[in-house]
Amino acid sequence: MPTRAIWKAQIRIGRIVVPVKLFSAVEDRNIHFRLLHRDDLTPVEQHMVNPQNGESVPGEEIRRGYETAEGDIVLLDAEELQALQVEGAPFIEVYGFIDPSLIHHQWVDRPYYLGPDGDSGPYSALVSALEAEKKVALAQWKMRQKRYFGVIRSFGAYLTIITLRYAQEVIEVSSIPRTESRALEKPELKMAEQLVKALEGDFDPQAFKDEYRNRLMALLERKGRGEKVVLHKPKEQKAVVVSLADLLKRSLTQVEKERRVA
């Protein structure tokens, strides 16, 4: 089944306009549970409750408040929050082109695909330009009452757009405490390099599975068929402290053994 577009917009670069459609590039595959009453399995509902008397509070009596660092509560009305909503047309405004190496991983939030909407000529031209110049386009746009910024990049014959986090959301690595480490001995450094070379290979995302989700789905299917399930408590694995040299040597030996078997 073809993927459905979730939004339409126009990329604007000066006077150049590129009509595009936005598609999700990732999908939530988490398993969601229904909350049921234990006795009759009736779905339960969530209510706002006053903790002082245990009584349910209707929605029209609920206010939104923000607690300051001093412990004060600042109240906001729905009209005040509505007035803060971002206005604007469905344009993806390009502000410049930058080297992709400037976008570090901690800035990346969520990826989307951009497909052509109508005439694919301007779309293909932008793909080719980004690919030829080895650049990404820095852009800003409004979608669903919220302002985003991110980068547009070429991906084969397509465009992708990746939303980026704002500066106040990113923790700089310089804030992490540094520890003093000893200089590596030559044998340790050599074994570390050998281990990296022994494990060198291609990126195969299909090799990595969500083991918890797979086990959970298997459990649900078995219980759904009425099978009796016996659960086993996982064994706790204790960490064994060894020297770095011994650890590298064991790892290298294990990798070489697995390569010979394969």
C-alpha cells in the first residue's frame, strides 16, 4: 500500500518554489495496552481527581498553571495559549546551505520524506543541486500550529527533511565531567586496532531486532491461542572486572573464532 502524505507545502528558495508532499519516514511500532478493570475486564477511563477529597474534577473547572523556580504558580487561560499559536502559510523557507558535518547527532529530532507534488522538474533540480554541492539546506516552517527548523538533504533521487532540536534542548558534551585516563600500552592499542578491523563490515539494519517487542508479541499470540505459558526469570549477569589487555584479548579471540565458524 502506498504511503499517504501527511502534509503539503512549498519549498521557497528566494523566488524559486518547489511544491512537495511530506511523508513519515519512521513509524511507532510500540505495543499499546488497554487498561481494564480486573474483575469484569471493562475498559477503565482516566479522570482528573482532587487529591484532597478524591472527587472527580470536570474539564471546565481545570486551569493550567506553571510552577516557577521560586514555587509560585502562574495561571494561563485557554485564550492566552491560543494567542501564542504560530501563524503562517505552508511554506518551507530555505535560509541557506551548509555542510552536513555541522549537524551533529544530538541535534537530530525526526526524519521525513519529501516527495514531488505535481511538476517534478524543480524537485529533481533541487535533488541534483544538493547532491552535486554536497550541502544541506537549512530551513524553517510551520506545521500544525508549531514552528520547526531543520535541514533538507538529498537521499538518492529523493529529498528528506529532518527536524532539529532547539538549542535549549541540546546538552553540550563539554558539560560532561572529564576523567583522567592513563596512556594505553602499545600491545593494548594494537589489539584494539585489530579488534576494530576484525569487526569491520557493512551496516545491515535488518540484523538488529527489537527483542523485547518480539518476545512480547510471541507471548500475546500464545496466550491468545489459550496456551499455558511458563515464565522464567532471567538470570542476572554479573560484571567481571578484568584488565583492559585481557578484555581485548578475549574479545579478539572470540571474534576470530566466530569468523572461522561462519
